[in-house]
Amino acid sequence: MKKLSLFFAAIFFISALGIPVTQADDNPPRKIMTGWVPYYSMKTALPDVLNNIDLIKEVMPFWYTLKFDGKAKAAVVTDLYAPANPSIPISEPLTAMRNAGLSIIPTITDGTDKLVLAGLLKNPTSRTQIVSSIMNLVRTNNYDGIDLDFEGFAFVDGNTTWTSTAPSWIAFVKELSEALHAEKKLLSVSSPYVLNPNDAQKGYYVYAWAAIASSIDKLRIMTYDYSVSKVGPLGPITWAERTVQYAISIMPASKVFVGVPGYGRDWVTAVTGVCPSNVVNAIKPGAKAATFVMRDAVALAATYGAVPTYDEKSGEMTFSYQKVYNGTTATGLATSCTASRTAWYQDARGWALRAALVTKYRIGGITAWTFGMEEPLAMESIRQVAKSIAPDQVSVTAAINQTTIDYGNPISVTATFTIKDKSPVAGVPVRIEGKSAGDTNWRTLATVTTGTDGKIEKAVLVGKSTAVRIYSEATWERTEGVSSEFPITVNRLLVVSAPGTMKASTSATVTGNIRPRIAGAAVQLEKLVGKEWKPVDLSVLSDAQGNFTLTIGGQQRGVISFRVTVAADSLWSVVTSPTFNIIIR
């Protein structure tokens, strides 16, 4: 009953936003959700991810930071997970996430002191050393990529350094990108907002989005913390939309992810009375705001008799209340003060509003800081948006005319691509792919485009035994199409030329060729003796062209049956020629 209530509440929210709602109960949602899994809150973040796996395609474990090792004079990637979770090996959450089919792209933060990382990136040698350290982390754990969250440039170094830091940052991103892409790994960058450089407000331009756009695979925009020192919304929707608009003007929209906060901020706006000594520095106007998690927001407001209201302009919730602080002064006298406080946060409606940017601009998705903070209704509101924009499910029905062939002979591949209502998927580029023993990736054997009836037919040459599948890429409108796998056995092609007759007590030769051409294949001539095949002389080896010559020594008169056999090796099975008869005169 609780899930049903969440469903209808979510429907109400997104309907109010003008987002179309589909009623297909079995319509799987588009996986638009990504987010961070912090080392310090694994008990809440990881279950949240696994419970919403239908929405999530990738996660960023927030487990690593870059430190400078003074003795080694080098930057090192430091593990934050292990010290915080000593009883749970890192392999356990990694296995759980991999078993759920998630891509794992851990985040590395800048844990160095002011200007240290900027200085390291300016030096080509130390820059390459950092790239090597990151690559070692990726290889050791077989991660799918890495996410860079280097916020020190923006919030520690100071904006007077941005012009000089930007070129070093760009060079670093390009170098790391080349290293990751060479091993088919992804590069993600998490960044504070940047706006069109032609606007008066440019944002944190040190991150040089336009210059790194071609090098990165994902850009996660931290569209929160708009208000930190002053009271206000965390990330007004119009502001968030502006930075998304700039991002998609300089890179493919599919790379862009808009951030959503799972926390709220709570500021002191006024104080009456004299506050106790233990809170006097924190409870005053202008003091650092307190934070709370979204799932506790309603309870916090209710504790003080406040009712959160939705601010249409910002797309966020806010409430104000008064809190009394009792205690003693520094001299031990009893005292009390009353603080007026105002809180802002995003709830289910706010998250759905930002998820609507995915629909409007066809961006990659949204990114939550962090999983496990949100109220259940928020995730359900995302699910309903995701269902409303779910791509059509592509079905592939395929067939191959034969599963065992001789080398050099083609197979005929046919397939039909349709969506759920059986409508054909026309004009779609299709790859016929193969994967042989020892291969880690599928390789392209042929390409073809579906006809108006959604069908393909293609003759394909297969050079060795392999599994074959038919595949089409996913797009915004449809899922990927993947056929069943068809195992194809390819036999060596063995051609033999032998005399029809030979004189008794003289020798003759049998020649032949093996395809594919290969040197060193062991070739044996065999003779039928009674009901058994017996080797004739020693085997010979094929030359570089696959040719061989066998000698038949003197034989007694009669009709003798022979055959040629090529021995198996690591790539090929035994192949035997048809029986041939020689008349001995």
C-alpha cells in the first residue's frame, strides 16, 4: 500500500509540472539516474542504489583523494574507503554493484593544500605521474573509468589563479583522457557551474568546459550550493537550466548530467537574547549554515511547528521557524536566546523538475549528491519521469543458415528489428559482430542498414571459429538491439591433389594446400589397412603458403585407399580430406 501511495503522489507531482505521463505499467524507465556513493555512508547509500537499480546505470564511489607525498615528492591516490570500513573489504560493495550491472566510475577529489595541485599540473613530469597513478588505480580494480572532482581550483586557490591554472588543467584532462580511452575506459569530470563566457556572470571558468569537451565522456554539473553564505535556494531551476544550456552548446547533450542535492541548508537570520557560550559563535546571523538530509526535512519542520512551502520561482521547498537555546554564559550565568532560522531544500517535486531537463534537452541524466539522503518519494518521482521518456524496447529475431562451415565459405545472416508493438525499426545501422575464444570485446564483421521492413540479410565471411551476434546501438528513442549469440565452427579448408594411378614399387607424390595459409601445420598421409587408418611415413609441415607435399613409397598392386589429415592446434580442430583411391599397376 505504501508503494502505491508513493506512485500516485509521484504522478501528481510530475503532472503538475506538465511532464507527460505514460500509463504502461510494464514500461521500464530510462536509466537517467547516477550519483555518488560516499565511503562514510555505505550503509545507507549502497542499499539505496541496489533498491533503485531500474533507474541507475552508473555510480561514482566517493572513495579516493589525491594527496602529495612529501618524501616521494609525488602525488598519490589515497584510499578513503578502507579506513572508514575496516570490517567490509572493498571487494564486497564492488561485487554487489557489478552483479547489479552497474558501471563503476570512482571519484577522485583534490586533497592537496592550496595551489599544490595547480603547481603539479603545470609541470609535465608531475602531470604524467598523476596520470600514471590514476591509471594504476583503474587497472588494479578494473574500474570502468574515473571521475575527477578537483574543487580546490574553484574554492581554495582563489579566482586570481584561474587564468594560469586553466591551461594546465586542460593539458592534464587531455593526457588522462588519451590514457583511459586507449584502454576503453571513461573519463568523467564533476565541476561547479560554468556559464556562457559572453555573459556577465561566467561561473567557474577555470574548468574550461569548451576546451575539454572533446576529451571527456561525461560532465556532471554541481548545480547546487547556489546559496551558501546567504539565505536562499540551493540551486534555482532557472540557474541550473542556464548552465545546462551552455554545456550542451559546446558538447553533445548526452555527456551532460545535472546535479541534484539530497541535503538542505538551514541559516540563522536573527537572534534575540544572549546565546549560551557553547553555541554563541554558531548561532548568529551570517554564521555557517547547518545542513540536513532531505529525508529529515519534513520532520525537522514539524518539530518546530513549521510547514514547508514550495517556491515556484526556484523550484525548491523552504520553511522558517524559531529555536530556543538554553544554557549558561562563559561566566556560568543562566541564559537563553531565540534564533530565527530559514531552511531551503529540494524535495520530490524539485527533483522531478530537474529530471524534466533530461527530457527537454535530451541530456545524459541527473546526478545525486548523494544516494541515501533523499526521501522515498523523490526517487519515485524520478522513476515516473524516467518511465515517461523510456526508449522503445528493440527486439531482434535473427537466424544464421549454417553453424559449421569450411574456411572461405560465407554464412548468411538474417534478422528482423522490431519494437514492442511489432512495428519494424527501419533505417537503423546494424553491426554483425564476432567474438572468438580469448577475445574480450566484440569485433565488427560487417555492417548493414535495416530496410523499411526492419529486416537485414547479409553474407559474411568468418575467418575462424567464433560466436556471432547482431547488434544495433541505443539512441534516445530506442534501446540497443542485441540478438542471441550463434556459435560458428570454421574448419580448415583442405585441398588435396593425388594421382589416380601409380606403378607398383615406385614412389608418387600427393600435394595439397591448407586454408587459411599457415606455416608449420602438421600434415599426415594415412592408408586404410583393413578397417583401420595407418600413418604412411612421418608427417610433414606446411610452408608459409600453406602448401605441402607427401610421398607415397612403393606399393603392391591393387586399389589402395588414402586420406590426408591435418593435426589440431590451438586455433583449429583436426581436418581430414575425403578418401581417395589410387590404382597400383
